[in-house]
Amino acid sequence: MAQIVLLHSAYGLRPAVHAAADRLRAAGHQVHTPDLYDGRTFDSVEEGMAYKEEITSDELLRRAITAVVPLLTPVNGTTPPPEGLVYAGFSLGGALAQNLALADEQAKGLLLLHGTSDIRDDAATSIPVQLHVAEPDPFESEDWLNAWYLRMRKAGADVEVHRYRGAGHVFTDPDLPDYDAEAAEQTWAAALDFLAELDG
């Protein structure tokens, strides 16, 4: 069983995030879904990104760190997960999850859905990473993904990339125009296998 932090996209903590968490819980995992938008959700990426810019990227990262710290710090006699957290996220949440995972020496794994982030030249990690991304993706260009892959491998990560031809950007959310049912099911099948291997 993995303990997973699942971070929402620029659309906010939508029903699809809760549904994804439930799917992961049904497989035996513990899942935390922090709300970085204070209850706000959006139906368009433009509105979501405008709100993200209003909050600022630094503040969003601060909120994500604040949500994760209690899971890593003993509280009232509890102990942090012995094998570390699995960080996961959708699009913008994936970028945040990547930053958290690379800063956490005890991280167990990184599951990226529709999004990545830049990687520092001195980054070092040995975590398994699985990325699911549309092909092509308007927010994750081919050149960017190739550079991201090479830099993640250089950092020491074990990287696995799944691409879905013709899917929309956030293709796992059934309430968005991006949705692709076949790609979504393939994504969750591969993600559950990935998480099972982390427990193996």
C-alpha cells in the first residue's frame, strides 16, 4: 500500500480528482487530495490559469508544501510513512508534485498526469517516475518532453513515459472536452501497475 499525495490541476479540486482518489483507494492505497485553491474550481483552463497567476506559483508551492509537511512529521504519536510518499498530480499539480518529490529524499515515487516541471541542473534522485501525456500536447511540446526526459534520467530517476495520440491535455477528466475514455482507462491501468510495483 502506498501513501499518495494527489494534487489537482489548474481547474481546481474537481470531481474527477476525487474519483481518481477513490480509484486508487479501491486498490488499497491511502490518498490525500489537498485543495490548493480554497474551494474554487473552474470549467476552463483559461479561468484556472488566471486564478493560478493571481495566487502566484510560489504561493501554490508553499500551499502544497504546507499540505505535505504533516504527512512527513510525527503528530500525536503517529509516524510518517516508513518508505516515503508517492507524489502525484494532474497537469499543474504534476509540476508541483515533481518539485515536492525531487526535494524529498524519502520520496517513494512520482506519478505525473498531463504535466511536468523544469529540473535543476544539480537535481539528484533515484525514484521511479511514470508520466502520462497526450501526443501532441499543447502544454508539453515534443522538445520540452525530450529535454525533460533526458534531464530526469541525468538526475538518476527511473523514467517511464506513456503517450496517447489524439487525446486532449487533461484527458482523464470525464467532465472536460479533453476527455478520452480509452486513454484514461489505459492510464489508470498503467498507474495502478506502477504503484503495485512500488510496493513489490
